[in-house]
Amino acid sequence: MVCMGNICRSPLAEGILRHKVKNRQIPVLVDSAGTIAYHSGEHPDDRATSTAKKHGIDISEQMARQFHVSDFEEFDKIFVMDANNFSDVLRLARNHHEAEKVEMIMNLVNPEKNIPVPDPYYGGKDGFENVYQMLDQSTEKIIEAIIRGDI
């Protein structure tokens, strides 16, 4: 799960998906990162944490980190939140195989529409809830893809 700073959208996506795979006892590695290092070592934004908590998910111990080229080796899929994240991650891909791993997360819900998950950082608390709902839908599609064996 990748967004810009790894303190709002991608930690929520990580937390939601971790919660779902744990409840279904699906053994997968879930992580998140940012395309920039500005927030590395920080916990998620308090608004992201409180939104997740409202839905029974604890993301308070997550720590922001920057996306690394080695993530292409570690992960089968890399879901990004918007077109800028998509471009930034693709620039790091060393080959076609790595580039094929990168996907806009909302394309799972609305294929090929490239709908971004909006950055709620400068918005109000409702922005975080809206992002949570979007990510809840897309992570459910990820679960379905894992169960089908597509991921």
C-alpha cells in the first residue's frame, strides 16, 4: 500500500487489509510505504488512527517508511492511492515484471477508471471516513482476488 507520506491513506489501507486477512486466517504479508521520506519513523496521522479505531482496527503502532526498490522483490502486488504515487513507484521499477505489480487500488472496485483515493490530510475528519470507506471496498476486492488465486 503506497501513498505519498505513509501517514494517512496507506496506513489505513494496511490496517484494513491486515485486519481482514487476520480474521479470515489468510497468511499474507501486508505493509505500507510512502513515496517520500518526510514522515519516516512517524506514526499515522491521529485522524487516520481514530478513524480506524472507530471501525475496530488499531493502526497506532505502524511507522511510516519510504518505498524502496527492494519492495518489488518482497511483494507480489503494490497498490497505490493515486496517479502521482503510480508514476513515482513505476519510475523505480527496474523491469517490466516489477512494473506489472503496480496497480491503482481503486481499479479493483472500478476497473480501469484510475479513480484516486483522495489525500485527506488537509481535509476534515469526514475526509478520513470517506477514504476509509473507499479502502474498505478495495481491500475486500483484494481478499477476493487472494482467495481466487489471482494475487
